[in-house]
Amino acid sequence: RKIHPATLYHGNNAAVLPHALAYLVVHDARGMSALAASLDTDPAGLPARIAVLGNPVPIGSLGADADLIPAALDAMLARRELSFAPGPPTREDLAAIVDAAW
């Protein structure tokens, strides 16, 4: 598997985090109100606040290969931790998060 050196975890995480938090806020995940309050915002404003703090760049601009998205979605869906998220998220939910971060 070829990974572009610029697609380090921190860049991917910064790009995905605001969109993942938006999913969690919409699905009323526990802890979002406390997290939002700690960042001087409300839950609805949390994704935007995180984006300001993280200053993310789109994943696509980091040299990521869009052809690997289906395999990445498969890997995400296989993770046991996903079952702890509200919903839990479907493949379509995860694809929307990745697309928004792209």
C-alpha cells in the first residue's frame, strides 16, 4: 500500500474532526455539551470552533488517493470502536464525513 508522506495522521485528523463532530452533535452523543462549553461554544457551534482551532486543509490537497476511499471505508466499518458511536454510523455516514473532509 502506497501512502503519500503528506497524508500524515495529524492532517487527516484535522480535516475529518469537524465533520465527525458534526455527526456526533446531530446524533446527540454524550459529552458534546461539555466539550462545547469547554471551548466557549454550544454543541451546534462545535464543528466550526474545532475547524478554527485545527485550521484543517482538505484531505485531497494532502496527496491522498481517492481510489483508496472504498478500502478505507471498509476498514472503518470493521473497527469494533465504531459500535460505540451513536447510530452507529453507516457506510453512507462515513462516506459523507470523508467527502466533506476531502
